Amino acid sequence: MKDIYENPLCARYASHEMQHIFSPDFKFSTWRKLWIALAESEKELGLDITDAQLDEMRAHIYDIDYAKAADYEKRLRHDVMAHIRTYGDACPTAKGIIHLGATSCYVGDNTDIIQMREALLRIRTLLVNAIGALTDFAEANKDMPTLAYTHFQAAQPTTVGKRACLWLQDCLMDLDRLEFELDHLKLLGCKGTTGTGASFLELFNGDGEKVIELEKKIAGKMGFAACMPVSGQTYSRKVDAFMLNVLGGIAQSMYKMAQDLRLMAHMKEFDEPFEAEQVGSSAMAYKRNPMRCERVCSLSRYVINAVRNTADTAAAQWLERTLDDSANRRISLPEAFLATDGALTLVINVIRGGRVYPKVMEKHLGEEMPFMATENILMHAVTLGGDRQELHEAIRQHAQAAAVKVKLEGGENDLLDRLLADPAFHLTQADLEKVLDVRKFVGLAPEQTETFLNTYARPVLKKYAAELGVEAETNV
């Protein structure tokens, strides 16, 4: 039966790994792990909690009765209480100490932080693999000349590898921002209803040191170095905005790269992978649309716009907390990570399996080289005794005549033939071939590429070598 809405991020775009991080199993088993960490820590600090109760809780981390939880929530209208009751039914001996002293955000917010950390680690792995694919692509094409563009108008030549370094540099900057957020991510902790720790202070008979130690113990058990120093009932929603800023930055980089590849595909200089039976158009059988790059742009645009959502939520919080963030965050946080996961996977697939066409690039260079070579021709003629100003004017007139032939008549660019025929330039065919050597026009592009890869990209790949080699297959 397919009679209800199915989220395309799960059905079509995001990896199983990312879907699992935001799955009910991951979420609610993490709730139970947090309840265990709380109970363990409370016992270690002197509360009357037995080993038998803890063992019972540990034995029922993953056997979650979702039907029972749904029934409880329908009656109680409270998801955390529904799962406390469900867990308590599975752990009758421990029932009375589950969630002791905590508020709903103890499990809700701490789990959100844990999920975002795991999701960001997954994004890091994909980003590192995109960096790896781009490094290989840039190295393979560092000497391949291609026409560069400003304003999407023909400019001076560059190399394909140098162009790839522009994309690669963006990705490396994104990785820096991602690592910063990972390094600064803290657990909410267990500060109680308004962040004062009052309920725990009561549990520990006014011993504030134990309240502080409780948070440290829980953070350590959940794999964090520290908790938020202060909070209301929730952690500051600016954390979500910071996370989405990282994803939004990655999305900007992916969009720019994919859009450049789409432009190159239009010029027949690049093709993304295309399977033997793949159909480009239901109407035009000959078409080979860059659908993967288009999908990258589509998903990336979604993520870029999701950044504003978390910023609005962070700004709209009231005093110690309000609940108008809850429904929004259940959607906006997972979907931003899922969409970024999908975009990055596609980019890796495209860069690893894409194909460039040197002969087409050579053709495009040849069409524009007459105009670009005029300065070198001018200098050559001056060294032979010509007047620079007179020669400049002659080139201007010949260039305009050639442009008319190309643009109005649809003919070939005959500027070089015109200059060869003009005795003022003293040009021979041999002279012209030397002047037109494209290697003289790409500047330091090959050297810049190799230096950039050695100085910036390869050290990063060495650091993250264990994360390289992920599969990047597209679902559809």
C-alpha cells in the first residue's frame, strides 16, 4: 500500500546511515541510555538505586514497544511521559527511579545534541570523500587547458584542475567550520525545569557539589567533555543555528560546484555519469541532461533556505523556554542533515565518475584564441619595428570585422587570417604558432594546482584517511 505521504529525502536521496541517525530506534534508545546514565550517576553520588534496577534498565534499551508508547501518548498527550511509562512497564523493578529529578528536555534536548553530533560526523565523512574526489580530479586535469569565463563571457584560459581547486578550497573552508562546531558542541546536561538544578539539589539534600558532579558524570558517560555552562529548560537554540550554518555553507559549495558543472555540460565539456539504460528525457531520446548536478542544486537550495528557519527559532525563544520550537525542529533539523547527505553523496558520485572532453575544450579555446592572442601579436610586431599605436588600431579594426563575421554572418573567426595577411605585422605561420601556444596563456594554473593540492588538500586527506572510500551510489 502506498496511500500515505512518503518523505522523498528518505525514499530517494539520503543514505541509510543518515536516516538511521534520525530514526525512532536511534532516538528512543538514546533516551533510554540517558535515563541509565542519569540513574547510574545518581547511584554513584549516593541515591538509593540498586544494581538490579540498573541491570534491568540496561537489558531493555532496544526492545521498545512502539505500539504501547503510541497508546500512552494518545492518552497522555506527552511523548516523554509515554516513553517513561513504556520503559517502566518493561522494567517494573526500576520503574520508580526512571527519569528521577529530570525534565523532558533532559532526554529530548540531549538526544538532539547527540543526533546532531553523529549526523555531523557522517557529513564530515562525506565532505572528506568529496575533497578526496576533487583532489584526484584536480591532479588528473591540472595541465588540461580550458577557456575560463568571467560574467560567463570568454576570458583568459585556465586549466580544468585549477578550476576544480576553486571548488576544493570552498570544501576545505567548510570542513574547518564543521570541525569548529564539533569541537565546541556540548551536552545540555541535567539542569532541571528552568536550568537552576533545583530538583537535583533537593534530591541531594542541598549538596550543590553533587549536582555539579552529576552533570559531569552524565557528560562523560555519553561521550562529551562538558555540558552547557548555563541554560533555561533547553539548550540555547543558537546551537541549532550554528549547526545549520555549517550545513548551509556546505550546500553553498555544492550548489556552486554543481552549477559550474551544469554550465560545462551545456558546453559539452563535461558529462556526469550516465548508465547504459539511463533515459535523459521522456520526449527527446537523444538528451543527456545533467540530472545529478541539477539534483545537487535542488537539495542544496533547500538546505540554504533551512538556515533561516533555525535562526528564526533561536530568536523567538521566550525567557527560560517556549514550546513553539518543538514541531518545527522535529522537521527542520533532520531534513537539513538528510538533504545535505544526499547532495554530498551525489557530488562524490559525479566527480568520481564524470568525464571531461579535451577536444571540445580545445575547440572553444580555438574560437577565442585569436582575440586573446592579439596582445602577444602586438608585442611581436613592435619588436620587429612596428609602431605600437598604429598596430593597436589595426588590430581593433580587424577584430571588429572578425566579430561581425562571427556574430552577424555565423562564420568562423578569421582574425588571425586577417593579421597574417596584413604586412604591417610581419607575421609568418611559424611565428603565429609560437604565439598561439596555449601553455603561454594559462599562467601559473598548473603550478598553482599542484601547490594547492600539496599544501592544503593532501594533508587533510592524510588526517582523515580512515574516513575515505565511502560508497556514493545514487538511489534513483
